[in-house]
Amino acid sequence: MSGLKITDFSVHDVRYPTNVTGDGTDAMNKECDYSAAYVVVNTNGDLKGQGMTFTIGRGNEIVCFAITEVAKRIVGMEIDSIFADMGAFFNFLISDPQHRWLGPEKGVIHLATAAVSNALWDMMAKYNKKPLWKLICDFTPEEFVRSTCFRYCTDFITPEEALALLKAKEGGKKAREEEVIRRGYPAYTTSVGWLGYSDEKVRRLTHESLAQGFNVFKLKVGADAQDDLRRGQLIRSIIDDPANMPKDRKVDPATVADKNAGPTGCVLMVDANQVWDVPQAIEYMKVLEPIKPWFIEEPTAPDDAVGHATIRKALKPLGIQVATGEHAHNRMTFKQLLQLDAIDVVQIDSCRTGGIQEILTVLLMAAKAGKIVCPHSGGVGLCEMTCHLSIIDFIAVSGDMTRNVLEFVDHLHENFVHPVSMKDGRYVVPLEEDCGYSVEMFPESIARFTFPDGAYWKAVAEGNGPVADHLGLKKH
Amino acid sequence: MSGLKITDFSVHDVRYPTNVTGDGTDAMNKECDYSAAYVVVNTNGDLKGQGMTFTIGRGNEIVCFAITEVAKRIVGMEIDSIFADMGAFFNFLISDPQHRWLGPEKGVIHLATAAVSNALWDMMAKYNKKPLWKLICDFTPEEFVRSTCFRYCTDFITPEEALALLKAKEGGKKAREEEVIRRGYPAYTTSVGWLGYSDEKVRRLTHESLAQGFNVFKLKVGADAQDDLRRGQLIRSIIDDPANMPKDRKVDPATVADKNAGPTGCVLMVDANQVWDVPQAIEYMKVLEPIKPWFIEEPTAPDDAVGHATIRKALKPLGIQVATGEHAHNRMTFKQLLQLDAIDVVQIDSCRTGGIQEILTVLLMAAKAGKIVCPHSGGVGLCEMTCHLSIIDFIAVSGDMTRNVLEFVDHLHENFVHPVSMKDGRYVVPLEEDCGYSVEMFPESIARFTFPDGAYWKAVAEGNGPVADHLGLKKH
């Protein structure tokens, strides 16, 4: 027994001025300042847990306020009793009737639950001196199931089915762990095609991404179909030309075999960020058929499982698949998307659902449905976290990374103590025993970008900003 | 042109100590203090708009904080331009990309949108010197459609279909208005069967409700099946006995004809407040079959349209229907419930979805699907508001109130300037030209029950409360 208790916590409204550089713009989300509603949970020892959820600026203060209310409930709890049953801890977090009324399990209160839950998983991994992915992959199937939230999902998967699924993968875990450490986890880049970028910038970034080893590219669409078609054809003209490939290129044979891949093995996807109604989505995607997208991401409202099923059915003859999940607000949304066979690609987010306990549910349900998991990433801190999730999926759940790709956006990693690292277009597996869930930010970054009193935002308020150059922000 | 602008607003965290009396307890929601996150929107004239959303206590402050953020966006707007196109105003409210990220259109940020939207509808009705129901029923079909939010719903209903549906009802509107004013709108009572009540109290309240003219009763279930069966049989034994009927009883012939009605024409429903998984709901309701419930309300997670469809199919042979909606967070959730034929009774709430614009969408979709609308009510202020919604449904949309019943709970009405009024178990139609959306609270009530600084809560903090008697709260 550690004797450690949760003594207190601090909440930080951290906002990075990504709006200055035009990064992160899409058909729905203009003027984004990538932000973290960030929590540090303290104990009566040196042990701490860092957690966060992600927003795009204004409103981050509402989430921070909600985190304070949720975190109050765990002060005084013993960490041994929490860590002994993380499933029960999650049930505790989501079961306060008065807070539950504000969701239930959706929106601001669930984002706050995610931040607190993530902090405790970070703490548990650090306490066990393992990266989070390793902590969970070392669970027995029984421990894994106990850490998973099955509530409201037993009509699709029972704990017994989950146990059988995990036991069937148990034998190959060691080999897969070695494989992913050796090869890294496959990634795709969204950095080439934000809506705010000029054609010239898209061209330059596509060449740069090829040189970095990427074979899979995503384009933001939805403002104008003909414009999107032109930009898509621009990217395709570069990524389909063997002359543009780097000399030492290592292409995954599975990518080349993909029917959506071009002659060089490169794959393109498109992302509409929920701008369409269902009939509109279908019509718009017919226009984009010539650029052969692997999938359309977020074609309509993220809650609409029935709508996604309609879209998927209509686009199937065109060879275009459907992906969603970054705004799917809880496991019940994913359950329905899977029950209705409404999507091909399950895009979990590390902060939108209520933490690892709910993510494990979604990984298990996706595996049962035979759907691949490609987490939503980017933003701030998301790559750091989702890297753990994809590795867990590969080693312990699906056992496969043939077609999976984890989103990568080259933003803001310099603010993290354990930033992600990329090699040949793949994520390097984090191995530091003190990295936890990799969510810890440098105190200097928190201090500088705390809104509205950090040095950066004070300078803005005083008329001395925003100037990205002066503040160590990368320019693309 | 009025020349009026929105100048400022005030937000009030008003909490009534219903926990003292044990009212409002169910299988999910214990210890409820019925609360209003309440907003007053001011103009540069005497005109004001009152709006609110409902919570059950702790967390009300988070919603109030969010209302402040949403309401900031409308300061300075001209009321003429808002009232000229309430549909466009709603799109403005839900389209701030940074606030949208916190939902989208769900949870705290959508509850805040509801409060602000409700306040503007209240203001518009007062400006036109009509109760809200009358304002909307006097709309032309074109004005009605323009005030409705169709976004993400056009795969189920288009504006053109809605227009045709409304035009078909246009001719009978005047007669129906006269009818509902003459007869009132049918109601049911939930006051008899909260989970916290003793059998003796249930017995007494059932007799009292019969004497008040009620024929339709709801029982809270979900803690223990055998206990619920006993309580249900207790209520049935009273309401099925002709000897217990009041002498001057007027029973609606349609109620008597209902196959779920007992020999006296009385109907019983049950409400589980989301406590079950799907398979559990089905098994539990088999136990309750002997009490012949008309419907089971909220059998499982409110987001789970697929789950409700499974439950409905399984319970159909037992003659038990399915109802949900008080926690259905937006029109897309209702759309799916209707597309999957997952429910029989559509239970809209006046504060959970984002205001009248979204409620009109749901009324139109329910009419298209041929499902009846029985709003969720009770809480604080909900009866006052939903009364308008049911009347709109009857006069302008469905044209029917044969089987509809609007929930009634006899709580906290004394705090409202235009409280609901009941006669012979039916809602009296509000006719005061200054009642707006009937949501205005007495300043004294707001002041006394503001949390934590109002007189009541200060007394509690000083150890002099909670004593319901001393504070004018009704005891049942």
C-alpha cells in the first residue's frame, strides 16, 4: 500500500494562438486557438497526474470551471483504491446525479470527466513506472475488462465476449510489442491541406511530407466542391508521380495493395468537419470521386448514426468509405455507429469520450465489428495521447496495424515534456518509464500561454501581439 | 421599427430545496434540488425577455457561466432583426465555432443556448402582446417554417414537406384554438409515485389526484422490480376501482378506449430514468407486465436510438410502448429515434434542446412519423413552458390531442408570475397578453433562492435550514 491520497489539484486554461498562423482551419472551425483545459492532480507524495481535454479557444474557461467541479469530488481519495479498480472509479466519476443531468455523458461535463480521468491514468502509469500503453498492455484480460465501461453497451458487447476477444490476442502480445517498437506505428499527415492554405503552400507541404516519409494525406473540404476538387487533384498529381518519391522511400506493401492507393502507393482522404446534411454529403462526394478518397471524414452531424449509415450505403458504389468519431460524444454513439454498420473507420479521440475506460470499450466494440481504429489527433496534446491508444489497440485488442493510420499534425509538440517523435512517417513508440500518458506540459508553456494572464496573452491585450515569431511558435 | 436593442443581461443561479421534501427522487436522480439557470435579457426600452434552463442542483453554476458566454454574443443586436428571422437567430446561436466545439449542440453549451433562445422567444411574445403559443399559432406556415431549424434533418423532413404539412392543418386552426381554450389540454400526474415515497403516501396521493380529475398516472421504477410491481399494483387497485372515482368525473372517451386503460378508463405509465442496459430493460419490464403500463419511459441511455428500437420490438407483444426524449439532447437524436421507429411517444423538453426553433423541428418530425408528443414537464418552470408547446402542437402541427397527455407535477408554481392553472385534470390555456413564455419568476423568489447568497441558502449555511415549512415550500 502506498498510503498516498489525492490532496488537491490545479486547473489551467492554456491557449496557444494558432489562429495567427492559419493552422487548423476547416469548413466548420475558423479562427481556432488550440487550447487545453489542463489539470494537475497532486498527492501527499511526489506523485502527480497530468490530464487535459482539448478545445479550440473561447469556451475553454467553461470546461476549466467544470473540471474544478468534477475534480473536487476526488480530493481525499486513496490512490490504491482508485488504481485497484479503474472501472469503478469511472463509474464514480459519471454517476453524480446532479452533474449527470448536465450531459448525461456528453458536452462540457464529459470533457471535464475526460480531463480528470486522463490525469488519474497518467498518475497510475507513472506510479507503475511504465508508459500508459505498456501499463494497459501488461494487464491480464481480466484486469483489462475490469477497467472498461460496459454500461449501456451490453446489447452489443458483454464483458464475457470482451474477455474471450482479449484472451484470443494474449499469445501474440509480446511479438506485437516488439514489432511496433521496431517499426513504429503508421501515421498520416493532415498538415498539407487545411482550408486556409494557398495552393502554393499545399504544393510545398505535400512535397515536404513525402520527403518526411508520409504516404497517406488528408485534405480538408466542404467550402466549395470545385475548389476542393482542384486542390485534391493538385495533391494527387504530386503524390501519384513516382518522380516525386524520396530515394530511400519505404512503402508499406499494404498501402500499395489498397484499392484507394494511387500508382505510387499513396492514399488521400478528405474531411468535411460536419458541414453537410445527409443528402448534401452524398451529392458533394460524387464531385470528389475523381480524386479517389479512401474515406470521407465527418460528412454530417457526429451524433447521426442513421445519417452516416445512409451516406455509407450511397458512397459504397463509388469506393469511398466513411469515417467519424472525433466528436462522437460517448461509447453509446460509437455503439450505434457500429450496430448500424454506418462507418468503416472508427476515429476515437483521447479527450472527447470520458477517458481510457470508455476508449477501451470503443476499441473492443470496433474489434468485434471488424472495423479499423484511426484516432483523431493533432490539436494540442492529442498526438501525444493517441499514440498510446493506437499502440494499445495493436498490441492488446485488434492485433492489426495493416491499414490503420494515426493522424499526425506537426503542431505545438515543443510544449510537452515527452513529445511524440516521428520516423519515416511513423510514430516512434514512447518508452520513457516516467512519461505516463505523455500529457505533461512544461511549466513555462503553461505559464506563458495561460489565458488571459500569461505573458503571451498579456502582450496581446497590451497591443504587442499576436506575433507568432516572437513566441517560439513554428511557422509552416 | 421598434429601435430597440439588447443592452445587457443578468444571469441567476436559482435553486429550490426540493431535496428537503423528497420530491423528485427516482432511480437515477437522488438528492435533487430543482434549479433554474435563469437569464433576464434587457433592452433600451421596458421590454425584457426571461429565459431559463432546468438542472437538478449542483452544476447549475456551470450552466449559468455558459449562459453568460452565450448571451454576451447577442448584446447590441437589434430586436427587429432578430424577430424578423428567428431561424437565422438560432443558427447564429449554434454556429460559434469555438462554443460549438464544446457540444456540438449538446450538454452545457446547448442548455445555455436554450436559456438564451427561450428568453428571446419570451421577449418576442411580450412585444407582440400574445402568449407564446398564440404568437406561433398565428404564424403563417411560411413564418413557422422559417422559424424552424432543419439543419442535419433534411434526410427525414425538408422545409417543403413541413410547409405542406402545416398548410394541411391551416384550415382547422381556429376551431382547435377554440376547443383547447374551452376544454383545456389533457394532463397526467407524476406526483403520486416518486421513488422516495412510502406506500401510504402513494395511496393518499393517488386518491387526491383522482379527486383533482386526473385519469393518467406515472410511477417511477427501476430500483427493485418486485417492489415496483407491488407499488404499481397498489396504484392500479385504487385507479381501477369504480368506487374510488369522484362523482362528477369527466373521463375522456379516448382514454377509456385505450387498450392500456383499466375498467375505469384510468391509465398507468412507468418511468425508469435511464437505469437499465437494453437487455435488462426488457427483462425488468416483463416483471411489470401485470400492471399494464401504457409505456416505459427512459428505459436506457437517452442517446441510444438503436437500443430503444430493440426494446420497443421486444415489448410490443406485451402491449407496452416506449417513450423517451427529456434527455434527447438535440433534433438529430429525435430524428434517429423516429427514423428507427424506436419510440411511440415523443417527450420533448422545453430546455434540453436549444429552444423553440429546435422544438418546432421535433414537432414537425413527430407529426410526419405519426407519433404523439407528450412533453417532459415538472421540475421548476417546465410545466409553465411545456403548456405552450403542447398547445402549439395541437393547434398548428399534429391537430390532435386525443391520446396526448402533458406531464403535470405540482411543484414550485407559486414562484412564477404566470403559473400554470389546472382544471379537471387538464391544463388551462394561458391567455394573458403579457405572459410571454410564462417563464418569468417573481423577483422575491429569485432573490430568496439564489445560490449561495440568497436568504434561504444563507440560512442553510448558517445552520438554520433546511426547513421547508419556514420558507413557504409546499409539503405533500
